[in-house]
Amino acid sequence: MAKVTRGKRRQRSVKKKVKRSVPTGIAHIFATFNNTVISFSDEKGNIISWATGGTAGNKGSRKSTPFAAQMAADQASKSARDAGMNRIIIEVKGPGQGREAAIKTIAAS
């Protein structure tokens, strides 16, 4: 019977997530006919948080609805608020349906 030896387990170094306090930032809304992408960045362009219609829990053709954009904007704005963002500039790009719903949700939060 052969003796089975096991090697030593290597410990992996895990980087800690750096918490930044960003008081002002930019909300980028990219609305296509199939989906809406909302991302919050600092003034230099580094992404703080993001969400899409798909990550908000919608699949298929429901991703392109204003309701999916509203859910994505709420999800992204909550995580941006947790990062300390209080003031934003909103930039909108694209012809999709979720533009107005995303803007209203971000303004309300």
C-alpha cells in the first residue's frame, strides 16, 4: 500500500478593500435599447459603484424597461452613498428607455 502525503497548504495573501470617502462624484448613465448601465465615479474617473438592469435581478427583455433602470440606479446609489458621496453630476448617454427613470431615482436618493 502506497503512502499518501499531502503538501503544505499555501496561505494566500488577501488584499483589503480600501474604503474611500468621496464627497463629490459623477453618475454615468448609459442607456441602450437592451439594457441600462449606471456607474458612479469620483472626479478623476475611478469607479466607486455600478449596477445594470441585469444585476438588479431582471433578465431578457425586462432589462430594457424603465423599472429595471430604476432598480439599478437605486442599487448603485446606495453603495455610492455608503462610500460617502453626497454631491453628484449626472452624465447621460444613449437612446434607451431607462434614462429618465434612472435620473429621477438618483435625484431622489
